[in-house]
Amino acid sequence: MLSSLLKISNSIFSPAGSRGRLTILFYHRVWQVHDPMYEERDCLPAEKFDSHLSSMLEHFNVLPLPEALEKLRSGSLPTRAAAITFDDGYADNINLAYPILAKHNLHATFFITTGFLNDGLMWNDTIIETIRLCDSNTLNLTSLELGCFSLNSWSEKRIAAAAIIGKLKYHPLHERLSICDQIVKITNVTLPTNLMMTNKQVRELHNTGMEIGAHTINHPILSRLSDNEAEEEITKGKSALENIVAAPVNLFAYPNGRSNKDYNTRDINIVKRAGFHAAFSTEAGVAHKTSDLYQIPRFSPWDSDERKFIFRLSQNLINFKSS
């Protein structure tokens, strides 16, 4: 009964045609099993992702993002239109997420950060993996003005990682990377080299028919960069991906993705000049025909329970904010 009511409600708030609304989901990773370095809500096992897709197929008309954008522009969206995206370029996207997408005959767009392909590690994952592998009960980072942390349990390790990431997130890019390197030296751990995709895997994903989008080179906070740095991150990330997949890359996702905090008008203009057809934020909401195509909202689902998952998507649809 609840499922039927939600479907009816979603149809009312997301009709077909020129009044249609497009729900875009964004994910980062899919795990084989729960990872203790993450809270349950932040860790999506493969079986739950499978359940998400089943629920989406029941309640929404899921389209490839490029097709959905064309229909959005032309005012010809189907009722309850939706699309799926992934950010960053993790190897589990092709190893775990893609087979599940293929099982359901669904399409996704993968926004790739090029600087960490081929054995690299994003800065936040450097922190997480360093703390995971640290064999000491205490991590003293007072020399870096980051504090001292107890690491006696997975809960304490999660707390430490979140605190350090929070303190470093808005540091200048070069400073952030330098501090991460120093933390690795202090702990003397050997970091994994298989967390991100390789060029070959990105190419394979593209060859399956999935869409590849750009997500800068180093995943910086664009608004904190100089004009030249922002231009380089956006344009060179695009050209690197085009060389990898031997095809145009037309879609872009802003790192972190919050308007006026993580990116600004300058960055939007760079994206436009670079030749992208559309760009995406991480602001909750849905897109409609008059939306700014360079600030399209996306919604991040986290509920593992099927009913809560669809209910939250319905709330996002009903309480949409114009972009």
C-alpha cells in the first residue's frame, strides 16, 4: 500500500512533459561488505545498492543522464524521471557497481578525478587508510596542529579520521596534500594502491556504454584556487579524460559541490568556456525545465531500508529547491 501511494505521489510531483522534474542520485562507492572505518549509513554494501536499483526501477523511470538532460531541455521528461551518477573514480565502481547496473540494464554517469587514477589515493582516503592501518593505540599529530587521537576501537578510528578530514578540507590544496604526506610518515604505514580505477578501467567503463564525466584533476575546493589554478583543474581534467576514452567529455561535477562555498560564478564560467554541456552540484533537489544547466542539483541516498530509501527520495522530490 505504501509503495503504491508513494508512486502516485511521485507521479503528481514529477509529471511528464514540460512540468517534469528530474531526480539525479549520486554515489561514491559500493563495498562488498560493511567497512568498519565507515558508519553504516556511509557504507553501501553491494546487496544494498542492488536493492536501491530495484526500488528505483519500481518507483521511477530511470534514464541515462545524457538522455535525461535532453528531455529536460526539450520539456519531454517522462513522469518520475531519474538518473544515476558516481563521483571520484573508485575501482569498486567498475568491479562492483557496474555489474549490478548491468544486471538491471541501467546506465550511470561516472565523474572521474584524473589525478588519482593508476595507483593514486585521494587525500581523504589517505587519512582514512592511514588511520585504518596505524598499529598504535594513539595518533599524536600535535606537531601538525591537528591534535592527539585515541585509536583503541573502530569507533575511535572513525572519529579521528572524521576530525582530521574536517580540519583539512578547506586548507589550500598543496598544504592539504603536504600534511597528508606528513601523517603517513608519522605512522609509517604502507598505503593501498588499488582503491582508484586505472586508465584502462575508465576506458572499459566507457566502452560498456556508461557515460564518463569530469571531476577535476585533484578534487580541490575550486573556490579556494586562483583563476589559473581553477582553469587548469577544470580544463586539464577534461582533456585527460578525453585522451583516455577517445571521446568528448561533456558533463562536469563540482568537487564537494556546494554553491558559493565550494565553487562560485568564476568556476561556472570556466566550465562553460571549457565546452561542457552541463554541470552538477551536490545540493539536494531536482532539476526542472528552467533549471540552470550548470548548477543541476543531485541527491545522495543513504538509507539501506527500501521503504525509507524511496520515502526520502519522495521527500526530496516534493520539497525540491529551484536551481
